[in-house]
Amino acid sequence: MKIFSLLYKKIIIIIFKLYYGKIEIGKVSLSKKKKIIDKKVNYYFYEIENCRVYTNTNDVAYIKDNIIIDGPSLQIRRNGINSNINNNTVLFNGTPKKHLNYNCRVFSLLTGLDANHNYFHWFFDSLPRFFLFKKFYKFKKNDFFLVQNYLHDYQKVSLKLLGVKNIINAYDVKHILAKQIIAVKFIRKHSNPPIWLSKHLSFFFNQKKFINKQKFNIFIDRSGVSSKVRDLGNKKELLNLLKKNNFKIIDPSKLNFLDEIKIFQNANIVAGIYGAGLTNIIFCNKKCKIIEFRYNKSDQLYENIANQMGLKFFSIYGKKINNSVTNRNFDGSIIVPLNKLSSILDKIKLF
């Protein structure tokens, strides 16, 4: 069956290459504008007329007159770095899907594989493009937005809260032809998002307040599949200690997005292992304290975000006891020193 599947894919590739023609690297006439949102970074906006956009849910190709456009096109390979345009899949496989026509202006929020299903990458890789567009363009009623995926509750609700209505889900509609595509060259530094982004995310999603009189402490549990990537080797003992300190155990993946905002807005302390669940610190109130458990090979991503948000942040380094299903050296299970955790909890009580 696998042989027939591969043969079928090759036949489809050949057919669509004949239909659309060969994609090449070259120069095309288009409008490219450099705009500055802070003193350090220039963002390049591309306004492309009669543009095709193709994605295999990872690579993204902006194509005009069968020329792939370097700059906005994406071929992310490692650590969020955009590799050379020569690596884009359309140069080898063409665009093996029939396109859908959009006789309007389309803003592209496409960012690559990780934002399809990953909570953090949705907020810090896809949505930044929306904020950049909002700053420099006036949206019209018939504008469409091309998004990485539109399956999960947090994707649907976050876009609704931002006022985005006309949506093209690139996970299902992989090939479009638009009257005009607006794209922006935005590649986030791996562990240090721009300050403006953290502040924009916090401002927009905290406009809806869910204030409770009683604050509480929460521990972010990584149950299910995510625990196979990164987990705690002494989780039972750690949870017993946290429960004695009035922590609630939550699994954000089982909550709807508005409930996540509500819970983190009202948190006094947030504790959790390095991972996407800590993205929710962007919803925390200014008095909240963050405790992160991590292996010493993990980066300072969430610490940097917490600092940008003005939150007290504590890191506890754990000893790695085994590797995970991934090949990344910062994944796997760790043993958290409980005496260190107790010390930090006592320190927090003094604030």
C-alpha cells in the first residue's frame, strides 16, 4: 500500500506541474514597503498582485508569474530559522493542489508547521502578523485572513476577540489565488520575542476582565501526549507539596480559551514545567509570581516573556533522568528539588 501511495503522490505532482508550470527563483515586480515598529527592527511588508499562495502546512510559497518570492516565503527548518529559498518544497514538488480564487485582498498570517497545533507558536508566531497589519493597514469588510489552522478553540476564539471574521484555513485550503496578498517578513528570535508583541497580546486579551475576589495558585499539568515530551520524574511528591500550599492542578489543554484567560487573570502563583502552558502568563495580573521547572539546557523564553510583563519569575533547575520521544536535548523527564521549591514558596509569602 505504501508503494502505491508514493506512486500516486508522484503522479499528482507530475500532473499539477504540467498544469501550473515549473516554479522558479527570480525577480518579479511588486510593492515592498519597509516599516519600523521599534528602533531596532525593520519589518518588510509585501503587497503582491494576482498572487498564488501554496503551503504543505510547513513551507509557505508566495508565487507570482510562477516565480517564488524570496522574503515572505517560508521554509522553516530548525530553531524557527527561515532557511534558504532554495529549500522551499514548491521548487521540487510544484503546487499539487488546485487553487481557490479570492477576488479580494488577503492578509497572510502563515508562519509554518509549529503554529498548526501548538498553543505558544499560534500566539507568538502567527498572531504577531495580525498586530503588524493592524498597525499599518486599515482593514476593509471584504478583506480575508489566511491562517495556519482554524481547528482549535483558542484559534477560533482568539481571532474572534481580535475581530477577524473572513477566514481561510490554510490547513484545509492549501492553495489560493488572490487579487492581492499582503504578507510581512516576521521571524521571531527563538527565545526573546519583541517586547511590543508581549504587550500587544496582554493588552488585547486582557480587555475582557474576569476578576474574582479570591486569588488562587495553579500548577500547569502536562497530561497525555505532551507528558511524553517533557515531564516531572517526581511528580507525585511535587504535587503533594503544591497541594499543601493551596495549589489547584489544571490541564490547559482541557479548558476552553476564555476559561484559560479567566484562570490565569486570577492567579496568585503559576507553576509549571517549561512548555506551551506557560504561554498563559501573558494573561496574568501584575502581582502574579511565576515558578518554572526546567532542565538547564532549556532556553530562557518564558523568563524573558515574564520580564517583559513585569512579573516576578523563579526558575528551578531539575536533574534530567531520561530522554523523551524527541531528539531535543532540553526535552525529557526531570527531578525537581523539592527543598528548592519550598524555599521559593516561603520567599513568595513574604512579598
